[in-house]
Amino acid sequence: LPRPVNVRSRQLGGKGLVEGVTQALVGHGVPPQALELEITESCLMSDFDEMLAALRIIDRMGVRLALDDFGTGYSSLSYLSRFPVDILKVDKSFVAHLGQEDGQGELVRTIVRLGESLRLDTVAEGIETTEQRKSLEAMGCGFGQGFLFARPVPAEEMDVLLADQAAAAEVPVG
């Protein structure tokens, strides 16, 4: 599975981003398919043409690109269709309101459908309850993250967390 890395606006800058990604991949011996860059909408708008060119180069390298916190920034559909993103990440502020009668559920459903129509994976952030997970599954949201699945842990504890989750998922045969 690709490892997500958050990219913030101060780290961006077209050529600098491409050089940084290239150096990180080569320096750590990581194949491009193992990396996923999470970029917020506001970062994309810093220098549109330069950022678009940089992300197209990174996309051609094979690195996956995620649009993080979708719906909380500019959310321009014209920008979304022009950037080479692979993943839409539904902001946790929308997920938190699922099941309430404030229209947020329809907004999440619309983002999931938008992702489907653009052939993008959709990831819901901030899933904390089984009800939220079930609602998102019913909407067709294929991926999720949040405290319902696991609390954040330091990198050195990931192997133990994954082993525990794998053991819990095993079902005895027979």
C-alpha cells in the first residue's frame, strides 16, 4: 500500500517539490508507487501553473496524489478536473455530522459520487463510530481512516499494530 505523506504549502514550489520527491525516492530506495502525496486545495492554488506542471511530472513518475480535506478550501471543479489527482479525501468535519439532519450526509454522498464519476478513490477522514462507517459504506465510499480503526502511533509501533489487526481479522476454519 502507498504510504501517505502530507505536503504543506511551505514545502511546495513546483521545481522544488519535484526535486524533493525525486531525492526522497532515490535516497530511500522507495519505488514511486509506494508513495502518496496528500496536498490540500489551498496548496494547489499557491502558483497554479507551476504547481500543475510539477504535479503532472510527479504523476508520471508513478506517485499517487491525494487531494486532502476536500470541500474545505476552494473546491473548484475546474481545478479538480485539471490536476492529476488519484484520491479525494473527505474532510473529517463532514464525516462528523453524518446521521444528523443538517445536510452534511448529502454533501458527503455528493463528494463520493464526484470521486466515482472522475474515477478517483475516495477516502473519508475522521471516522469515529460504527454508524459513520456504515453510512459511508452505504454511500460507496471505498476507504476510511480514523480513531474507529486505530489511534495514531509512532512509526516504530506500526508493525505491532498491523500484526494485532491481522490476528484479530483471522477467522478459525473448521
